[in-house]
Amino acid sequence: MRSLSDLISAGVQGTRVLVRADLNVPLDTSTGDPIITDDGRIVASVPTLRKLIDAGARVIVVAHLGRPENGPDRSLSLAPVAIRLAELLGQAVRLSTDVAGPDSSAQANALTDGDVLLLENVRFEAAETSKNPELRGVFADQLAGLAQAYVDDAFGAVHRRHASVYDVALRLPHAAGDLIHAEVEVLDRLTGEPARPYVVVLGGSKVSDKLPVIQALLPTVDRLLVGGGMCFTFLAAQGHDVGGSLLEEDQVEACRELLEQAGDRIVLPVDIVVAEALVADARLQVVAAQRIPSDRKGLDIGPHTVAAFTDHLKDAKTVFWNGPMGVFELAPFAAGTRGIAAAVAAVDGLSVVGGGDSAAAVRQLGLDESAYSHISTGGGASLEYLEGKQLPGLAVLENAATESTT
Ligand code: ADP
Ligand code: MG
């Protein structure tokens, strides 16, 4: 893959460079104006943008926010992101009113060296995510027409065959941004020959999302610690009643097979924090994992589990953690995630946190981000990379740059 420094050494002063960034931040819309609740991805996009700005490029950023269903949706405008990005860069960030239409063209042409233009939410254009390559192609032509080079720095989107991730790279000389480089380098250390013991901690909501990565990692891990909503399908596979906890009936058999294959390396919770309902003032109870009352929901791992998992992490030399241990968004159910976050932070070796919600949990719980070797900006992308899948957005960067179509 051509690197950002290769591109910059070739000279970018006065060149319009289209940068695909991952600025898909969580928003709180409950009080009217959307508020960014975790700016981690904006912060992570700054180094690549800074380098291009300093090299005199005219930077055009393309990014998505949320999942707009029917075209432009004001509540998913990148306006609050433009404001935060400007603060972080310490310079003005213009925002276009369309994605690759007349306003974008006019603003792109008006850029001077070192200026930054953010295009409005790329998913306002249905063609961005279309399965039809021709539709994506028409849109990618418009995007490519705005610039003379393309840099992909949106690691969180490289598993998508989208116009701004894939098709545009077929149309412009391209390079991988520093963030993509850093992510790939770390994930390669997890799939290569990791220092042992190698411990993987998985949580989050759905076991069906994580089964492929479990299957891919299980042959190489020494221990797999399972918490979060997904642990209940494993507990059910062991024949336990999980009450009203999250349960994926259609995955029970797959979990039973995993336990048969590698039950000695899969570690499940011994106790669970349960409540009648998922509310902030819930009356909590800690019960044994095998004895969840039928009228209760398991919403966090219990203190004995935190202690046991912490023990399993103590001598680890490589750790990959994905997925919160409980519903950390509500204070009564955050202790498990906080405890595991601390245990992973204390690891003396390579500690990698992957997953959008896991990364958000680390920051929201006020933990020290620098205690981890790496916090990945990509949830789905990092899991698919670890599964060994070919990711369209990376594959396209590996191919030689095509001639510019402009
Ligand atoms: P990531 O984005 O880090 O990959 P996921 O998206 O898989 O993580 O899962 C995150 C979500 O899982 C969180 O919103 C959290 O509330 C939820 N979760 C964790 N534990 C439970 C549980 N016991 N019951 C229901 N949801 C849970
Ligand atoms: Mg998530």
C-alpha cells in the first residue's frame, strides 16, 4: 500500500486531496441540537489531515454519520462534526451543503493551500452504499472529480464496498492514511505470532455478530473470556436457564459446538448482575450464573467474574478485547466493563481494544486511554480483519494507483 508519506513526498502542495475519514461519532439528540458524546474518531482523524494541511494540500474530507435512510436528514448533518474538527485542527473547516454536487464543486475550487472542506454526510446519497456498481460508479465519478488524489484513512469503513471507500480509489491516485497503517500494523500482530499467553475478551450484545471472529481466533488463543449479552447464549448452551437475559436461540447449537471443541479454553461468567428491568434506578442482585431467576435479566458480569477474568489477564502478553461486559451505558451495570477495562489496561504486553462501543466505554468511564497499546477506531472492520476476510477498502488500496480521471 502506498503510504501517506509517499504521497506527500511526491508533492501535494496546491493539490486537491480527497480524504475518506471515519467521523461517525455517537450523538445525543435528546436535548434538541445533536451533541457529540464521544469525539474519539474525530481526534483519531487529525494526524493525517494535519500532515496534508502542513504539506499545503487543499483537503476535502468525505465521511458518513449514522444511517440516514431517505436522503438528506438534518439530524444527521455533519455540522457538529465540522465544528469539533475545526477546534481540533485550530483552523476553519467549511461544510458543503451537498455531497458532491454544485456547492461541493464550487467550494472545492475555491480552496487555497492548507484549507479544509468537509463534504456533507456522504450517506445522504443513496448511491454511496448501493449494491449496484454502476450507480456507485456514477457517484464515485462525481466524488473523484472534486480532487486529484485520494487518501483513505477511514479504517472503520474499509470492510464496506461503498463508493467513497472503494470505487473512488479506482479512479484517483491513492494512498492509505496513517490511521489505516497503524490499525493494520496492530491487527497483524494479533493474527501473526502473538506473544503468549494470548487472551481474548469478548462481550457486547450479539453472539451472532461475533461467532465468525470466535471461530477464527479460537485456534490461536490460550483463553477466551466471554461476558456481555453474548454470554447468555453460551450459558444456555450449557443447559442453564437465563431468565429474561439476551438470548439468541438460533445460536445455542453453535455455542454448544464451540464449548465441545474448546471448552477448556472458553471461560464463562460465574456470577451475574441481574435486575427486573433495564432502568437506571433498578434494584440489583448478584446471582450465580447457573441460577438466574426466570423473572430477571442479566445486565452485567458479577464481581466474582471480574476477579476471575482479571486473574486470567494477569500473565497475558497479548490481549484483544471487544465488546462491553454489561450495559455500561447505565451506571448500575458499568462495573463489569470498568473492571475488565482496568485489567486489560494493566496488561504488560500488547493490549488492543476494538469495537465502537468498547472504545466509547473506555472513554466514557474515564479510563486512561494511554494505558492501552491501541484503541481501534473500527468495530466491524477490525473483527472482519481478524477473521481473515479480504476487506474491499484495503484490497483496493493495495492495487497500483490508476490514472486520474480529472
Ligand atoms: P462493540 O461496538 O464494542 O463491538 P457491541 O456493539 O457488540 O460492542 O455491543 C455493545 C452493546 O452491548 C452495548 O450497547 C451494551 O449495552 C450491550 N450489552 C452488553 N452487555 C449486555 C447485556 N448483558 N444485555 C444486553 N446488552 C448488553
Ligand atoms: Mg457496537
